[in-house]
Amino acid sequence: MKTDSEKAHLKRVSHWKLYILILIIAFGLVLVLSLNLGYAHIPFDDILKILAKQVPGINYLVDSSDITQTAEVIIMQIRLPRVICGALVGAALATAGVIYQGIFRNPMADPYTIGALTGASLGAALVIVLGVGVSLFGVNTLQILAFFGSITTVLIVYNISRVGSRVPVTTLLLTGIAISLFQNAIVTFLKVIAEEKLLHGLTFWIIGSLAPTENWNNVWSILPFIVVGATISYFFARDLNILALGEDQAQHLGVEIEKVKRILLICGALITAAAVSISGIIGFVGLIIPHLTRVIIGPDHRVLLPTSAIVGASFLMICDAVARVIMGSGEAPVGIITALSGAPFFIYLLRRKRKGYMA
Amino acid sequence: MVVLTIDGIDCSYGSVKVLEDVQFGVESGEFLGILGPNGSGKTTLLRSISRVLKPQKGTIFIGDADIYKLKTLEVAKQLAVVPQDTPVTFDFTSLEVVLMGRNPHMPRFRMESKEDLAIAKKSMELTGTWQFADRPVTELSGGEKQRVIIARALTQEPKILLLDEPTTHLDICNQLEIMDLIKQLCKTKKMLIIAVFHDFNLAARYCDSLILLKEGKIVAVGESNKTLTSENVKKVFAVDTIVKKHPVTGQLHVIPISRPQNQLQKSLIIHLICGGGTGSPLMKILTDEGYTLTAGVLNLLDTDHETAQLLKIPTANEAPFSPITDEAHKANLQMISKTNVLVIAPTQFGGGNLRNLEAAEKALEKGIPTIIIEDGTLEERDFTKGKATNYLTKLKNNGAITVKSTSELLHFLDTLENKNNKGTHQKKKP
């Protein structure tokens, strides 16, 4: 006979699939809704028809005779890549946040704390201010330098923190913060010396925006990194759980902590670098989404990693939709929307759940 | 059957050497305790055995296998660790934490099976934690959490269990329950247990053998009964203790005795008439005050005799349970003649020790100040049909002083001490 606690546990685990299913449905709704928003009005049923037309197997069922060529181009070539980029960036930042909070056993950690974001902005700032932005096979130098700036920074932080074969997480955190401040200072200096007309672009990039992502090249250039990074990190979900008991105990339970930390840090760095390389610095997603998801789903990384990714994707799609319409004719940087909506919500969460891991 | 061999290891943190040439072996079914002062390297030793801190020199073997050549996962299948304290970051439930103990036995992509759940449940029932299986560990009290961590270690199904002061956070009832459980696992499941202790008595109660560590080196190792001696304890902890077999539990009992180091030696020599334990506290207090003591006649095996031995107080002795013979009486008188004060403790008087009062009478005749401690229970203490009472009354009439409490006694001794010093001082002057 099973006791209540056993049942409760089994129920919790069996609910994981349900949660993921519900979140995927919500994600689909947000996606279609986001495609609907924009200057040209395209009704929902047309959007669904256009989307269905692309899917082999059901495309012959769709009567697309009443859909204009323009509508299809707007949806397929402009809005969809942007919305998918938003989803990818959101999923990436949330996943990286879960990874960093897990490794550092610190709910304050996010891609910012280890220097992954300032590294990217330094790379981008160099390209913008020095005016060396050229396009290469559909990927421009800005994106490449932002990517490598981010990855390199994490590797530098990791190597500085290393003591023999060990990397103490406190040292890692502090080094990350120090390097971030250092890089921020350089970026600020570049802003000061930048020409007026370049300054706007740089500021906009640093605040973060999905406006430059309205083509499929962007999707293809980041998708592999994010998929590979997220998949590998998912292999180590159980190890992340056990790390919550501290590194010594994790090792006692068979986790090769230094190896796992190294792999996860690199995964986190890859994912983050890919995301920020097209979107600029979008703050708050990496910090708030893991918390929000943990409150709903629980702390088990085997379910937290995929659900956080979906929640992060949906959240950023919504924020981007708001960014596109809130100012009427122009467009607000999405980083502002995430911070404006995220901060109050985060504080609400803290107030509501004062006990436990946030205490 | 497992044998754990610690093969002459040296460990350092940076340039600070914490362990030096530590060498010992333990086998299944054995319960080994490690005792030592703070910073003696106990926890470092456990970390080294658990493969967290690689020694600079020497290594550790489980059976024939060098643990530093095995995979982390292989070691985790055989060896579990319960640390002093486990800060848990996120609010996992107790059951989830306990299930983490199955990690070394689970393939990477498998979820916990029914068997895993059953093992976790059993461990939690053993440690009395099943009733809060659903509660987040972050909300548990220190003792509850520690029991969850012990359940997690048991869920690992290890052959070797290392514990670092595992019951520091527990109350006495939980302490005994958990230690009883571990002892039982050691004996029935032939588990090999190594535990670091802070508490001598807990260690003495549960450990088959003990290691005493000081400054990273082993000072003593061996069976608990032979290792835990007041000499060894003094060597390692620099405190004076009384180590005795407790009459009820039969286990060694370590009682620290403080000895004020800077107390001035006083000039008075005091002889104590006591017995049956009435003199023991006086012996301790008076030696601490700096007085020199003698005592007698005491029967061997009498508590007061044992105390006198521990405090190195000379005594006139008589065989166990025997009346005082002429010989012992004479020895006693001899001893008394060399003292400045005689103190009679509120002890029982019977046919056997009545001669001690006779000795007191003689002393008083010789002019040695005699102090009787009265607690108002003389009638209950007199088993000589009034003879002892008569003696004491006579003593009082002849000038013996009575005091009612230890503080009164100390006060009186103080005046005597001053007078004695002045006397010697004046004598020296001319």
C-alpha cells in the first residue's frame, strides 16, 4: 500500500509532463498572438492558414486562395523570424539563468553575474564605435564580436578563479562581478568618445532589442548553439539538483563537480553568447524566469530546465509584442519592457514567498 | 566485507599542513571514533577519506582499490558521508533530498524507480523522518534536517559510512536514537563506520575503537577502553579529567576537572576524616583552594579513596569492607600529627570506622584545630548506638569547632591560614 507522501511524490513527478504540455500550448497561443501584432493588420485565421501552409502533410488541406502574397511575406519573412528569435533569446537567457543559479547555489546569479553580458556589450561597442561593421555570409561582425566577447569573458573569469584543479564558486562570482565592472567601464568610455550618430545605435544595442532580427539568418545563426547548449545542460539536470546540497556532498553522491561545473559553465556561456549576439543585452529574463518557474513547478532541474525555457520564450515574445506597439509609430527597446514588467513582478514574488530559498 | 586502509597520508590546505603521516585500518562491522580538539584535522581526515581532498602523500584504499584512482561514482556506491551541516539552496522536499542518495545507483537518464522510492522510504522510516517527507528541507529544524541527511546517506546503501559530528544539532533523545541506529547498522549490516566526535562520552559509548588526533598526528589509537585514558586525554586536549567506568552503563565516562592554574599554594596541611563519598567534593574544593591534603582511614574501593587517588592525595588505608585495624589506625595518627588542621566530613559512622573519631580526639588533645562539618543529620548517620555522637559531643566540648557549610569551612580555614602565616613570619623575625 502506498502512503500519502509516496503518492504525493509520484503525483508531482507525473504532473511534469502535464505542466510542459500546458506551457507549450500557452507558448503556441502567445506565438500566434505575437504574429498578429503589427502595422499591417492580418487576421488570426489568415495567420493560421499561412502557418499551416508551411507544414508538409497538412498543407494541401489549407485553402489559401484568399491570402495575399504580401500577408504571407509579412508573416513568413518579417514577423515569424523575429518572433522566433524572441522565443529563442528568451529560452536561452532563462536556461542560462537556471544553470548559473544551480551552479552558484545562489538565487542572485544570472548571466550578468559571470560577465557573459558585459563581454558581449564590449564586443558590440568596439564594432559600433570603431565602425568595422561588415556583413559576412549573412552574419555581421557585430554579432561575431558580441558572441566571442561573451564566451571569452566567461573563460577568462573561469581561469582567473581557478585554484589548482578547483574553482570555488564564491571566487567565480566575485571575479565575474569584477570583470563585469571593468568591461562596463570600457564600454562607458567608448560611449563617451563615440560620435553622436553611432551613440544611438550603441545605446539601443546595450538596452536590447529584437528589431534587427527580422530575417531568418538570425534564427539559423543562433539556433545550433542554443539547442546544443540546452541539450547538453539537460544531461546534467540531476547533477544540478544534487549540487543544491553543496559541492562536497555532491561529490559524495558521485557528481564529478569540477567537470560538471566546467561543462555547464561553457553551455551557459554558449547559450548566452548566441542570444545576446542578435538581441543585445536583455536584462532580467535570466534572473526572474527561473524564480518564477521554480515557484510554480518546484526546484527539480529535470523539469525546471525545459519549463523555464518555455516560460522564458513566452515571456520575451510578450515583452517584444508590447515593445512593438506601446509607442505607436516607433518601437521601444524590449530590454526596457522586460525590466519594467520584471522588477515589480519579482518584488511581488519575493513578498509573497518570503520563506524558503529566497529568504 | 570491506577493509578501509589509510596509508600514511599527508594533507595540506595551501602551505598549511593539516594531517601528517596518518595511518590506520578499519574493517566492516567496526565502529571507529575520531576525537581531537578543534583544528586537529578530524574533518580534513574525513574529507580525505571521502575523496574530496587528495592527500599530498600516501593514499586511501577500499579493499585493494586506491580511491583516488576510482571514479567518483564508484566510490559513491560504497561510501556515504554525513557532514556536520548541510545548507540546502532550493526548497527540495525531504523525500527529494533523500532520493538524491540513489544517484550513484541510477543511470543518467532514468527516473527514480519504485525500488528507489521504497529504499528511500525505508531509510526515512528508520530515521523517523517519513512524516515530513513532503515538507521542504529548508523549513525543517536543524535536527530534523540532519536526520533527513542521514536518511539520504542510508539510501545510498553504502558499505562505509563517514559521519562528521553527526549529532551536534540534535537533542539528547534524538542523539541516542540516531547513534543507536548507526550502531545497529554497524553490527547487523556489517557497515564500516567512522565518526568524528566532540563528546567523549558519546564516543566511548558507541565506538569499538578510537583515534585521538592532535595537530594532524595520531596520538593514540586502539580499543576505546584502552585509548580513552586520562593521560591520553590530557596529552591531546590539555585538560585534567577523571576517566571511570560508569557503574550503570559499564561504559567509560570522562569527567573534566578544572584545576585553577594560578592558585597560590597555601601553607596549611589538612587531614580529612571522611568516607562513602562525603569527602570527595571537599577534596576537590580544598585542593583547588591550594591546601595540601591527607585523608584517612579510608577503605580501599571507597569512593573517597578513589577520589583521593585521582587527586593524588596521600591516605591511610584499610582493606575493603574491613574495620580499622591497629596498624591502619597508627598510620592515620602518624599522618594526622603532620597536619595543621583536622576536618571531619559529615560521613556515616559505624563499628568499622569509629576509630577515626578516636584519632580525632587524640589530635585535639595534641592541640591540632579540629573542625566538624555538621549538616543536622547526625542521628541518621550514627550507626553505633550513640557512640559516635558521644565522641563528637566530647570533641565539641573540648574545643572543636563546628561549621554548617563549605563556605563557612573555607572562611574558617582562611583565618587559620592567615594566623599560620603570621606565626611563621613572626617566628622568623627575631
